[in-house]
Amino acid sequence: MKRIRHFPATYPLPDWRNFGVMLRVLLGVNVLAALGALVQAPDLLSWGERFMDLASIVEPLLLLCLGILSLLRDVLWRLRLRHGQACVLALTAVMAGAMHAYAASLNLVDGAVSRSILLTLATTGLLLAYFELRSRAFSPAQAEARLAALNARIRPHFLFNSLNAVLSLIRAQPQQAEAALESLSDLFRAAMRDPAELVSLADEVALGRQYLELEQLRLGERLSAEWQVDETLLGLPIPPLMLQPLLENAVYHGIEPSATGGVVSVQIRRRGDELHVRIANPTVAQATHAAGNHMALANIRERLALYYDLEARLETEAGDNSYEVRIVLPCQRKPR
């Protein structure tokens, strides 16, 4: 399994393909452009017009630079940090000079090209300094410690509920209880994994199946599960303990309060470059512990942010008779 040495927030040289990095760059440059327009405008009424004039020059340059940096990301990562930063500065300076020359040929700008290059270098330098400071604030050790704390919140619920499922069988069905204890040992082993280590989707699916099998021993025919998993995706690396807490919620909040039980549905498929995980369960109107959903959901959201920054998301949808959780992850992750 691959271990995450650098979380997205801890890259000294940014991952230019990361949505969170691109969003921060776009916002940062546009804020600086807005401030520049405010300084140049003779009054507040003409500030908006001046900003639009600047944006017509800045935005194409910004988008073009981001596109090139995204293509060169792996090459830049192979360089030493300062060499990589120097290459980024050089690239943006060359692009700024080329864009200025093109705009000047159309009489869209006036002034020396050196001014445009210096402004571009200053802006790029500020952004690189920001990302380097951010990487120091979110060191890998701090990120791993935060992940360990988040996983520690999940484990007691997981292990407690699994153990209860086995205890409920000891007197009534001792043979099944013995088999369940063997499964429980595998579940314990999985729960104690290093939280900074990615696991395969196959391992997470197997863990989820084992957990539901334990709960089926306790709940009997009231609980049934439907799995729709694209077999070609089983080798993809994902964070540990993503599925099990959601399956636990589905059983605890959807199946257990119902006299007739229901079906927990799990669907895992690929859409483009994204992995989509969907878990659905029926709901019971008179259930009194539905609020417990939020702890697991908040926990998983925070862990996804640590692993993927803004490239992953968790969404929920509550219908009249059903509750659905959807997780979207990038299909491939290339830790440094």
C-alpha cells in the first residue's frame, strides 16, 4: 500500500492539477488585480471599468500559465524546491512578456514590457511564498496526527458495535458466534491500520461486507445488502475506514429502528476521472437517534479534506423514505 508522505496542503511546490490549488491561485491573482485597479482608478465609480480592463489581460495569462504548469507538474516536482520555484517564476515572466507584446500590438496596453514582467514576478513570488508557508503550517506530521485523532473517534463505535453483534450470538448460536469472532479479529486488524496509509478499494469493500455480515447475524432477515461494485476499480487506493462508518450509520439509523428492516444499497462506479460511492438506506420517521449521523459524516469530510483538499466531496440527500450518502474521490492519487 502507498503511504502518504505529503498531503495536498503540505506540498512546498503546489500540485497545479489540484482543484484547491487552482482555486486559491485564481482568487489570489484576481484579488491583487482588483487592488491594482483600485489604486489606478481615479475614483470609485471607474474602479469596476479599470478592473475589467486589467482582467482582460490578466485572466488569459493566468489560465495559460496554470495550464502549462499543470502539464509540467511532474517535471517540476523532480527538481529541488528552489529550482522548481525558479522555473515557475521564469515561465510566468516569459508568458507575461509574450502576452504584453501581443496586447501592445493590438493597442490594448501601453508602457514598458518590464513593468508587466515585474508585476507578474511579484505576484508569482507572493503565491509561491504563500504555498510554502502553508506547507510548513500543515506539515506531514501534523496531518498524520490529525488523521490519527479522527480515526480514533471512529474506532470505538466500530469496535463496540461489532463486539455487541458477536455477544448477541454467544448463547443462542454459539457456532455462528465462533465464526463471527474470527471475522471480528479481521475487522479489528483493519481498524488499527495506520490512518496515513492508503488501502485498496478491494480491502475497504471486504471490510464493509464483513461488517454487514456480522450485523446480519444479529438482525437476521431484517437486514439485507445489495452491492454494485465495478470490479475494475478494486485496485484503486483510497483512505481507510471510509465505507464502514457509513454502513454502520445505515444499519443503526435505517434498519435497526424498523420492525421490518430493509436493504442497505452500496454502489461504486467510475465517472470520468472520479470514483463515485453511493450508500443508501431506508429511513424511519419515528427514529430517535438520527442526529448521530453527523459525527461520522463530519469526520469523513475532514479526513477527505486532509487527503484530497478540495478534490473530494461528501454529499447527503434525505428523501421521504430513504437516506443517501455520496462520496466522490479522484480515481488516481500520486503521492510524492
